[in-house]
Amino acid sequence: MSKRRTHWRSDAARALTLLTGIPDPEAAIIACADDLLDEAGVTEPPVPLKMLASFQGVRAIEKADMQPSGRLIAMPRSGLAVSGGHIIQVNRAESPTRQNFTIAHEIAHTFFPAFQARPQTIEDEQTGDYSEDDDEEERLCDIGASALLLPERWLRPLAERREPSLAGLQDIAQTFRASVEATARSIAHLDVWPFALVVWEPGWRKADRHLAEAGQPIPAALRVSRAIASPSFGVYIPRNKSIAEDSSVYQAYQTQTPTSGLDRLTIGERTWELQAESAYSAYNRDGILQPRVISFLRPVRPAQSLDNAG
Ligand SMILES: [Zn+2]
């Protein structure tokens, strides 16, 4: 999650703080999620999303052929009673763990007083990007989704019991029926491990991208597509940063097998030594299999740099 402090300004954020009596909207939506888990009597992961949704007036969760990630179809109130109940639809083409995050995101929409008072259908192109420029309600729903799917009460002790590793992260993700990325984001937010999870994809420097896309033979490098890092990891990994071909990360890309090794990453004028565990993890985009590597990085010497060795 972002380290930048948010200055919340929307009516939706304010309504949530008034509802809960908690001045910070982020803490307020987490409290809503915790209250729902308590109300539903959930005692361990994985959380029963269908049951949680039913407590919020959702009568069905459907997989649909659609472009957006999710949809909350609202049934208007008739008098005091909710007629029929709402429906959550998720994109059938997305992975089951992505669908779970989206379901949790749609449940979070029901926490908002405006929805409670006048339910209106909401469509989400995408969930889980926690965008800074996004609508505040959307961001808060991503935070609420994490709190529902990966509650701190179970996530923290589980992560604390494990050594930081890719296998540990994958096991924990499976326990919560969450994606590895969503799980990494939550563990990073708790700062239990000094680690980063980096998604690498072949691509070009910004300056070369349009030339390459126009058919010029410019070789692609393996580049940072997304990076999630805990505060104690101590290194900021910028998007589109490339990794050297002699690295273990690149080897995972080339051989399509898991690798581990000591890699160096030069960022600005500093070179960092990192312990990397990488897995090849192609994914489907519009019916085409896209190559991708996922790396779990640990600092070898936390927050220290080698003397511009690379
Ligand atoms: Zn949404």
C-alpha cells in the first residue's frame, strides 16, 4: 500500500467515518469488515464470502461472461424491506482468486451509507489496483476487500510463523483463497517480512515502446510490471526497471523453471544485492499466453548499497 498519506475528501469517505465514529476512512472500512466477520461468526480462513455477502443483503453470486471484473446489481428498497436482495456478478474469465477479491470488493460497497440508503448498481472495470487517482470509494473498497479476504487477525500470526519465502507466500495465499499478489500486498502492509514481490514481463523502454509496437526489431528486456514491497524492504523498485540477463530472475524467464540466486539490481546510482526466488507464471490475455516471471526478493544487506558495483 502507498506510503503517501491520503487526504480524504469525498462524501463517501466522510459518511463512513460518521457511521463508524472512526476518523480515518481506511481504519473505518477495516472496522466494517471486522464487524461483518464477527457478526457472521467466522473463526478461521478461508472466509466464506457467500455467507458474508448474504449478511449484506446479497442473495446470489454469479459468474458471468462480461468485460468488467465485477458488478454489484442493486435491488432497490421497497418501503423498509430490501426486495429480493442484491446480486454480485464476477468475470468468469478471471482466476478464482481474482474473482474472490472482486466479490470482497463488491461486499465492501455495501458498507457505504449511501448504498444502504439508496442501493444503486455499481460496475467495476477492475478491482484491486488501489489507484491513487481513483475514486475514493473504489480505493476504500479495495482496502475493505483485503480486510475481508485477508483479515489481519489470521494473516499476521500465519506470516509471523513462517520464514519469508515464495513458497510461504504461496501457502498463505492458498489458505485465504487469495491471489499471491493480494496476499503479498496485505503482508507488506503489515510489514511482517522485509520483502518485495515483483512481477516481470518482457517490454521496452518507454522511448522504444511505440517503435517496437510499430514493428521495429527492438529486443525486449525483462522489466518490472508491478512491484509490491514492505516498508522494511528498504528499496524502491520503479516500474519498467529491467533486470540483467545473467540474473536468476532472467533465468526463470528463459528456462521457464523456478530459480533462486543472488541478483544485483541497480537503481539510480546504487546497486542492491537481493536474494531472489523466481517462478515462471505465464498468463492468459485475450486468449494469448503472455510470459511472466514472479519474484520474491529479500534484501541481503537491508538498506545498504554496494559501491556502485554493476
Ligand atoms: Zn468498486
